[in-house]
Amino acid sequence: MKNFKIISSIFFFLICLMTYAQKVEFNGKKYHVKGEHIFLNGTDVTATLSTEQLNNIKNKLTREEQLKKVDKQKQKAESKQKKAEKKQKKAENELKKRKKAEKNYSDIQKKYSKEINKYEKLKKKGKLSTDDEVKWHKKLDNLKIKIEKNKKKLKRL
């Protein structure tokens, strides 16, 4: 177990060293820049390059780094925009649900009041038998239950 930890940490360290070097392509050649030293095919060519070439390679490296930073910022902005759009969509869906629940609640209340009026009219005229009376009470109770359910649903939203 200890050997595995040591080997894995050495492996990780070597990978870090390899990735630390930054690659720059200049005049068709690929240079590796490590700190102040510039390598070509694994050999240090810092002393053989002119100051103008050194400056050009370093400038190109900084431009590439700046482009990478700009790309990262662009990606962050896009992700923030997507999150904002998602939030807005969610809010719109919540609003639709709320409106639908309010409409259902008002519709069921209207239906209940119409049915109560019908029941009262039939009762006044004496056109209800005992069986009809029971059916009407069941119907009205079911409507009351629906009203309560819709009311609870509205409170949740």
C-alpha cells in the first residue's frame, strides 16, 4: 500500500512537470517554454536565439494565454446565461401552474354555486325524491372535496 502511494505520487509529480511546460509554435517549430528557458526537441536553445526571437516567442505565449482566458470567460458567461434562461423558464412554468390552479379553483367554485342553486330550486318545487336527494348530496360533497383540494394546491404554489 505504501509503495502504491509513493509510486502514484511520483507519477503525479512527473505529470505536473510535463504539463508545466507550455508549448508555442513559432516559425513552424514547436518550442517548449519552462520559466525563462526555451526548449526545442528537448534541448535548451535559449542562448542560441536572438533577443527578438525570444521576445516574439514569449509574446506569442502571452497572447495564447490571453486567448485561453478570454475563452474561459466566454464559457463562464455562456453558462451563466444558460442558468439565467433556465431560471426564467422555471419561473414561467411556475406562473403557468399558478394561473391554471387559480382557474381550476374558480371554475369549481362556479360549478358548485350553480349546482347548489339547481338543488335549491328543485327542492323548493318539490321535485326531489329521497333517492334524488341522496344523489344531490353526494354530488355536492364531491364538489366540496374538489374545492378543498384545489384550495390546498393553490396554497402550495
